[in-house]
Amino acid sequence: MLAKRIIPCLDVRDGRVVKGVRFANLRDAGDPVELAQRYDAAGADEVVFYDISASAEGRRTTLDVVTATAERAFIPLTVGGGVSDPDWVRTLLRAGADKVSINTAAVADPTLIERAADRFGSQCIVLSMDVRRAGPGRWEVLTHGGRRPTGRDAIAWAAEGERRGAGEVVVNSIDADGGRQGYDVTLLRAVADSVGVPVVASGGAGGSEDMYAALTEGGADAALAASIFHSGEVSVADVKRYLSGRGVLMRVV
């Protein structure tokens, strides 16, 4: 059995970490490099860096911030935002990313997943989905930072992403994002049951109990959170102690 992972998320806009609710009302949360270093020291298993406006603005991820983060934080780094071709995947990996997350461009051209996986290996290609509930037992994929509906079924898209070579799937619930009322556990379980690769829960963490639910009832392999860590309300170490105490296998801090 693999240890479950706790992953702080750095949503970056204009070189600063921001946090909002359902991708709106964004507020400053600090410097991405400083936060990544803090989470490294705190025992985080990974850090995720998303340039949240790159796809909507039709540009690439801010490379200098990625490079600085990778140079100063010594835990696995996943980077996403504006990734639209395998050459840019290569650039991000060379800048220090361990994994590259693809979202909007993969929906527009699903062959991007397999082209990137064929070139660099599935282990470093992540399919990230921003998902909104569309009815009982149904969820729709949105793109461009959660701004644009696609009509694509989230569960089917996760399975297709795995078939095309994605080695991990991040499932971000727009309905729950920033609300701190818990992850969409039903959504997570539906995705986890449809794929054989690791699933990362995103959107809605309010505390350690929510992460426990995502990792057990939801079947997720990792829990990602932003605002509760950025604010200092909960530490990575606190979460890991709580989860270990409830029998979840964790990497010791």
C-alpha cells in the first residue's frame, strides 16, 4: 500500500499566490517561492503550482517563478497553466518541474496527453480537471480556469485521459472550491472507480476531517488544499498526525 499524500496548492496570478472562492474574489496569499519553501520544511509530500490565468489569457506559465520555486524547494513540484504542446512540457521539466499538469489544451486536443506521455513518460503527465455538478451523478468539465463549459462528462474524460497516457488525475470541484465545506466525495469516488491511476482531491478542504473523507470514502490517493494552509489555520504536520492517528498511511513528518 502506498502512503497517501498531502499537497499544498499555489494558485499563482501575476507572480503572486492568490486564493478565492469558486475562482472569484481573488486575494493575495503571498510569494510562491517563500510558500513552497515553507511547505517543504513543514513536511508536505509535494507542491502544486498553477498559473491560473495563463490559459484564459492565451499565454504560457510564468517560467521564472517556476524556476525559482524548483531551486529553493526540494520536494516534488507539479506545474500547470497554459501548457499546450509537448515542447512546453519539456521546458517546464527542464526548469525543475517533476510533473506537468494539462487541462484546457487537453480538452481541445486530447492527443496532447498521449504525445506528451509518449515523449516524457506517463509518470510526469497529469490530467487536471475543473469540474462542476451537472445533475444527479453527473459532472461537467470546464476549461480556461473554470470559466468555459465544455459539455464533456467528467467521469468519461478521466477514463479517456488515463487511456491516452495520463499518470495521475487531479479532480477539482468548482462547486466546493474555496468553500471549506469538504471535498465532493461522491465525485471523487466516481472518478477513482473509473481509473487505475492516482486521483488527487481538490476543492473544498476545510480541515483534516475533510481530507480523511477524501482519502477514505472518496478513494483519493492524495488531498490538495490551499487556503487552510496559506492562512496557517491548519499545518501539514497537524493534518498528517490526525490522519496517521486514524489509520491512514502517511509519510512521517
